Amino acid sequence: MPDVTLADGVVDLGDVLVILSVTPRPPVAFARTRFRVRVESGGAPLALEGGRISFEMVMPMGDHRYTLVPGEDGWQEAEVVLPFCKSGNARWHAIVEGTVAGRPRVARFRLDLTRPGSAPSP
Ligand SMILES: [Cu+2]
């Protein structure tokens, strides 16, 4: 499963590629984070209809579902805020869903949230 914590991730679904890009990197818990999705075939962007992205982790952490809206350059995006799990587990899964060329598609990625204010003290 591609890790999008520090770089764009690509899932190859055979006939299409699903690319997920996160800003900023690494993503920080409780902070506004932009998730951008692009679907390509042969280097050309394809329309993703009904695009959405949801987030889950090992333990139930509430409902985190977002509708992807059109952004720049053929990307679709969502502004997301994710909590930091009290267990200390930073690992989340991002699930991108939608319809491409009439077929439902699902692509799964993983990411690790940075704990807010976790910069090392001097
Ligand atoms: Cu938790």
C-alpha cells in the first residue's frame, strides 16, 4: 500500500493510475490538510465521478468522509482534519472511491500523522 506521508502515492488499478498527494508533508493531526487526487491513463487525466475520500485506522476514530471537489490541473481535492489517536498510533488509511469510465474504483493508501507540537524542544 503506497505511503503518502512524505511523497505522492500511486495505486495502479491496471487500466488507470490513482495518485494521491498530501499538503503539507508530513500531515499534522488536528491541522487542516489538503488531499488531492488525480486519475490518469497513459499520462492523460481521466474524470473521477462521485469522487470521495475517507479515513480510518485500526481503532474506531469516528466518521471521516469527504467529497472530492474539482481543483487545479485536473486534480480533485478535499480539506481534511484528522485527530491524533490517544493510543499514540499515528497510522491511518486513506480510501479513495469513485467512478472512472463507468466503473467503480477503490484505491487505498496509508499515511502517518505527526503529533501536533511534536517538534523537538531545544
Ligand atoms: Cu484512537
